[in-house]
Amino acid sequence: MSTIHTDPRAEARASFWQALSDRIESLRPLAGHELVNALNELLQPFFPNLAVEVMGDPPAFTLVLTAHGAKDEFEDLMALAQSAPALPQIKVEAFRQRMRDGFSMRMNNFELACSDVLVKHEPHRGLVALEIGFAKPIPMDMRDHARQMSLIMLDHILGEYDFAVKVGPVDHVAPDAQAGFEGVPLDDFVHLFDACWRGDLGHTGVFPVGEHDWSGLTATRTSQDGHEVEAVVMRNDAANALLGRADLGHRLSASIPVESGEELDEARVYEDRLSSLLQTHGEGCCTHVVLEEGVRTVHFQVADPETAIAHAQSVQAESDLPVTLGLVFDPSWKSYRTWLT
């Protein structure tokens, strides 16, 4: 069985929090940009792609960790927030949260209000696709600038995590189609977005109970050596309810060669036992199984990688199956959504 190192940044996390604890009393008199700059100077040596923002005023304030929407950095960000020690009068929060009220934004002498940004949406392969227009004329030399501002404003309205993980393709309306565009103002959009996520897409966040419904699919792809390969996929339709949950961001895969009916039966027993262990306490959910070129790979979205791997290894120890484990951070369930129509 392969060995997976699941937490290579633990030392960096511990070092940052220790550095902050050592400096915390000297930071309390600071405010505004001074405090933010000092906090980021502490963070950068350990996590140069993350940043700190501050909400509230010292001595009691909220320390907000952000990756500025860079999804590749979310794993580090979430682990750093979860490892935070108790800090007197300081709350630690992962990701910029949603702004409750509409707002205006001014950049390079150009201003947009939430009421100026219009949005249409539709489901798209498990995510929410957006089309953006404007309620007021945009000068030609400001169009690209206005489009960039609209994305920043979406991030603030939807929250950093939801905008990065739950939003699919984003298109801007062509200038000649602007007049007939029927979008809703950005400050009225959040409840429509949430309704689409839960209602239209079925991502309720509630763990499925009882027997799960499955769909069978087939797909053909071209292998690295140029020949056609057929994949047989069993998709757990019940898992769709959990797509996008921030606590199920890691995908654990277990691959087993199956060259006979007996080996296939053994692989299924392994899958059933591991699924039961993970799902009993809400630690993970089996999402899909792929059979390709004599290898059967079962995929799970899991909460705690180390716990999930321990479960997988304990089940494997009860058999002689040659199981190969894999672990990736996949918060938007890209592997699962491949099989959504």
C-alpha cells in the first residue's frame, strides 16, 4: 500500500502561531493599516501566498485569513485557521465572509455600486454559471476595468469561498447586448444564488441516509499511447447533496486491480466496509467508482485526510488486496462533477 504524507506544512503553521503569540501584546496598541501590515509581516515567511485582514478594533478583533480567492491556496488557508491556538480577545476566521449590505467600490477614479452590476445565473455541471452586465453606461476605455471590479464585488457579496468553489463559468455581456440584458442587481442576488445551489442543483449539505441511488455511465478517452480506453462509472447520485461542503474538501481514492470475478467481489467488499466507516460518523462519502483498464478506483470526499487514510488502511489490513491510495484537495469536487450531466 502506498504511503501518503498528509500534512507537510504542520511545522510552518505551528511556527506562525508561535510567532504571533510571542508578539501579540506588542501588536495590540496598533490599529488599521499598521496592525494589518505587522500581521502580514509575521505571516509571509511561512505562507507567502496567504494574507491577513482585520475586522474590528483592538484589543478585541477578528483576524481573517485570505488567499484572495486563489483556490490552490485554500488547503493551506483552512489548515492554518483550524490550527489556531486560543488567542485572548482575538477570533480567527478563514476566508473573507459575505458583506451583508450593498456597497460601492471606487478604483482609478471609476465607481460602481452593487446596484450598477446586474447578474443572471443558471446551473452548469454542478456549479452556478453567471452572466454579468451593467445597469449604467460604461465608457469604452473603462470596460475591462469595470469587468474586473464586478468580479471583486462578486467575491465580496458571495464570500471568498463560495465565489471560488461554487461559481462556474462567468461571462460578461457584450456591449451591444447590454440594453436588453435582464439581470438582477448584485445586492439582490445572494438569495437567488443560494436558492439555485440548494434547490436547482440539490446541494443541500445534508448527509444522505438509507440506500443511496446510483447511476451507471460509460465514457471513452484516448490513453497516453494513443488507443481508445473505455471507462465504466458508477456515480453516487445521493452524494450530490454534499457537493461544495467546506469540510469535505479532500478526495481520497483507492485503486485496486481487478482481473477476475473473485477480485471484483473482494474490491466491492473493501469499498462497502470503507464507505460504512466513513459515512457512519459523517467523516466522508463515497462519490463514484471508475473501472478502467482492469483497475477499479473508488473515490470518497472526506473531512479529515488522516482519519480517512487510517480507515482505508485498517480495512486493507483485513485482506490481501493490493490497494493504492491517493489524496488530493478537491473542494469543488471536480472529479465527481466530471460525471454530472
